[in-house]
Amino acid sequence: MEKFETLVSRAIPLDIENIDTDQIIPARFLKATDKKGFGDNAFRDWRYDENNQKIDSFALNNSKYSGSILVAGNNFGCGSSREHAAWALTGYGFKVVVSSFFADIFKGNALNNGLLPIQVTPVFLEKLMNYVTSNPNGEITVNLEEQTICVPSNAISEQFEINAYKKTCLMNGYDDIDYLLSKTNDIEVYETSKKY
Amino acid sequence: MSKTLFDKVWDAHVVNTIDNGPQILYIDKHLIHEVTSPQAFNELRERNIPVFRPNQIVATADHNTPTLNQHLPVKDELSRKQLEQLAENCKANNIEFFGLGHKNNGIVHVMAPELGITKPGMTIVCGDSHTSTHGAFGAIAFGIGTSQVAQVFASQCLLLEKPKKLRVKVNGKLNKGVLPKDVILYIISKLGTNSGTGYFCEYAGEVFENMSMEGRMTVCNMSIEMGARGGMIAPDNTTFEYVKDREFTPKGQEFEDCVAYWKTLKTDNDAVFDQEFEFNGEDISPMLTYGTNPGMGIGINEFVPFESNASFEKALDYMDFKAGESLINKPINFVFIGSCTNSRIEDFRVAASYVKGKKKASNVTAWLVPGSKKVEAQIVNEGLKDVFTEAGFEIRQPGCSACLAMNEDKIPQGEYCVSTSNRNFEGRQGPGSRTLLASPLVAAATAIEGKIIDITKHLN
């Protein structure tokens, strides 16, 4: 996994609540057996209409917005456990998703793919969404070490929470398999003591 | 210290705790399918890591399988390759595999319980969010991503923070025509789609105690639709009777010893939950969803509510419904009875009891997709197949089918489908499709009438 360091980027606003993983990557695109190529179909049915024409009003199709930070409404990533959703977002080029709430499985999947889910307060999300929407060229700074997200030009910033173990993994590019494999002895001891 | 059912099962599976970090949780059973496992197998291969406990893994083909002509080669090339890859991966790693046509094949959350693979007190994971289904047996069961599938392959363990505990009690008796699906749709409509996030939910009270195992599975299945990673119901005699004598269940004294342990898994009287909710069974009506998440549900004779926010309006716009209107008499052209939520024999019995002697409306395409080969055979053996075919319903072969529309079973653009599945997200049943979630009874009645009816007025 790639190391996550400080990120300075523009952001794309997606002011919709309860964005589920079927929207992030529809099921019909889950037939691939590797992790590549899902970015092309990220938010497919919001980006393209039934005749495969781009829907201009959708933020990802709006040329004024760009960047590797997605700012989305409450309860992002609900629904299916498909990790393809995280692969679609990283494949599209996102490194950070900001929302006021994330669904559990998506959050875990994102962290396992070096995509940082930043949960902010609803008040901060509203400010950030407004800022990004009206200042498409404005840059946002995410500092994982300090656990801060801020808009330098607008003096808004917030501290965010992240599990200390996961933070170490992201900053060093480790994953859980490395750790679990180092614990095989403990796991075998547990197995021999297990009755049911 | 007093413990909940969840604590008892969780604590019995903790291998180790990292200081200021997650716990190492041991996984008893790992269920896999074709869609979320290939990248995990690739990962192990690339890193030269063997599968640690292949005999604790069971595989089935379900998400991306055709529901017609399963004896023929799968037409869609990508689907065929994905299925072949699962077969190859299982063979190379000595993993039990119930492929298309195998007598044990079926939707992962239907086949594992009916074979006795699912047992009380277990930890069970699968790369599918509806793994919560198995919590009906008093197991800790939850969906995982593909990176976690690889972790379980490598170590039979996961690194997890212990979730918080939630209890939802429903006491009293259910009204006529109110099924387990209505109970869970009601709970989600009251609590919302993210109320359970960060929690494991225990369902308790008379309504669940009096429910069959099939009904309990329907309820636990949709725990994820309120955000909860899993749902659980304390194992009791209903559970033990269901589990007994199934193919993978221990027999004789070993079974008796298991039952003695399973009986200890109830929540202690003074155990504390982080959050509790209570509802009355009598308040629940047959339910229907009107929006694009499973929390957007109403009693079938209620009205679409008013709410002033952009996401709510976007949902109504997608569904082409208006705030304040009734859904009764809305014409419906598609009905789907199936999915890991409602494709067990009990679901087809309840649908058949309504359909018997009637004909489906001419405008309706009605698909019945059994959850497994065993359910498919039961439908025939119990004479339900004749009831359905005489009524004009189409019985297809087992699989996830139009629940997620990965295969050809898609609802056309703009059409409404009354569906017994679990998600009414935009495009879930095919691009532009509009899903109304309901019980098998409401779905069957819709197919007969060709429109939504107030089922409560049509019950003898």
C-alpha cells in the first residue's frame, strides 16, 4: 500500500446524503477479477445517461471542479460491502473522502486501500461544501500526522479522529496481513484451546 | 460481569488485543463467492502466502450466475471467467465449492444455514454485507471487504475494534398479514439507515421469540440496512430444532454438548447496551418503501411523507412519487420474489397461499427465484410450483438474480418493481429501475392485481 503523507489538493463537492456503494460502482461492473479499471465506471449512472451521454450537471463532469478530495453528504458508502467502491474512487484519482458520517464497511475498505475517510462535524462539512462549491480553485490541506483538514485561504480547519493503529498503517504503507502473519503462533495457541 | 449475547460470542473469539488498537478476532467460518474473492486470492498468490485454514472456508456461486439454463455454459464471457476463476481458486486451495448445478448450490446466506454450516456461537464472515443473516442463529456474522477476505485467508483472523451494542425489542403480537420483512422494514423506517452504524444489534422480545428461523434470518439480514454491521437473536429451542440433523451439524452426544453451550449464550438480565429501542408488534402494518434507501418505508395504507431536503426530494424525483400521495393503486409491471432476504421455503409458502387459485395480472412479469437448489426442490415437492405456474409466475433457478442485477435479470429503465429484496437504491435492479421493497405476501398480491393494493383488506 502507498504511504499517505500530507495532501494539498482541490476538491469536488457531492452534496448528496446516503451515497451508497451501488452508486459509487454499480453491480454490473463487478465482473472483473482484478482491482484495476473501476475508476472509469465510478458513479457511472450519475455521470452518464441511458444513452451513454455525459450528464453535465453532475459535479464530476463539471470541468470547473477537479482534485483528489471528494466532499460528500452524510452517511457516505452505505450498502454493499463491495471493496470495488474503494477501488473505483482510488482508480478515479481520489485520495481523501470527507463526510460527516461513513458507513462501517466502506470506511474499513477505504483505509485498507490508502483512501483516507475523514469524518468531520456537520457544521464543518457545511462550511467546507459551501467553500468548495463556490471556490473550485481553492486548495485544501490534509495533514494525517496532525489529523487536521484545513482551507488555508479561508481559515477554516478541523481536527479529525483516526484509529492510532490505522494511522500508523497509512503513514507507513503497512497492511493488516503483515501484522496478522506475525501473530500466527498466538492464533495457533488460541485454536488448540478452543472447545466450540 | 454481566454480558450480552454479543459479548459472550465476541469475547470467546478474541485471540489477542493490540495496545490502544484493534483486537485479533478469530473467525470460525469463512463463506466466499465469485465476486468478492478473486482479488483476495490474487493478493495471496502475489505475496506467496498460503491459505491458512482451507477447511473452514466454503464457497458458492450466486451473485453473477444466470437463473435460466444453468446446465449450459454461462453466456456472458466476463461472468463465465469469474465463475471459472472461483472454481480454480477453490481447487488449488482445497476449498469446498458448491458450484452451479451442485445439489448444495445457492445464495450464500440461504445455503449455509440450510446445510447446518451456520451454528450458534460462531463467528462467520463473508465478502457480502448481508452476512448479518446468520446472526439469526446467535452467531456473530458480518460482511467484510476483499482486503479482509485476504486477511482471513492468510490468518483465519481479522483486526477489529469491538463494536458498540444496540438492542431493539419488539413485544406483543403481529397483526394478520404482517411478516418478518415488515417488522424489519418498520424498524429501519423508524430508526433510519445509519442508526446502527458502529453497533451490533440484538433483536429481542416476543415477536422474535415467536418467529421461525426463516423469519429471524429475514430480520437479521437487513441489519446492515440500518447501518449495523450485524444483528443477532439469542438461540433457543427453535434454533436448536432447526440446526439438528442437518448435513454439517454435529450428531449425537457432540450435538447435545453443543446445545448445552448454546443455551448459555443469552444476554444476562442486567447486561448493559449502549443504546436500546422498543416497539410494539401491534403497531406494525404491512410495509412498502417509496424512496431510494430502505429507511424510506411506510405502512402500505399510509402516505408518502413530506420532508424538505435535497436528498429526500432527489429520491422522490427518481421514484416519480409525490409527497402526501398514497401508493395504493399504483400500477406495477414487475414483481420479484427472491434474494437472501426472502427466498426461503417459508417465503414461497406464504406467497403461494395467496396466489393459489388466482392468475397474475396480464401486465405483470413475476419472477420467483429460489435461494438454493434445496429450496427449488422443496417448491416442487410441496406442490407450490404448480400453484405458481398455473398463476403465470415464472420460477427460475437459484441465485441473487434481480436483487442486484449483476446477471441478465434486470428491471427495465423507469419501471417499478415490487421486490422482496433488501435494497431500493437507484438503479439497484438495473439502470433506471425503481424498487419498492415489500414482503413476499405484498409482492404476491401485487403480481395478482397488477397494482399495489391494501393487503390488509384482502386477508381472510
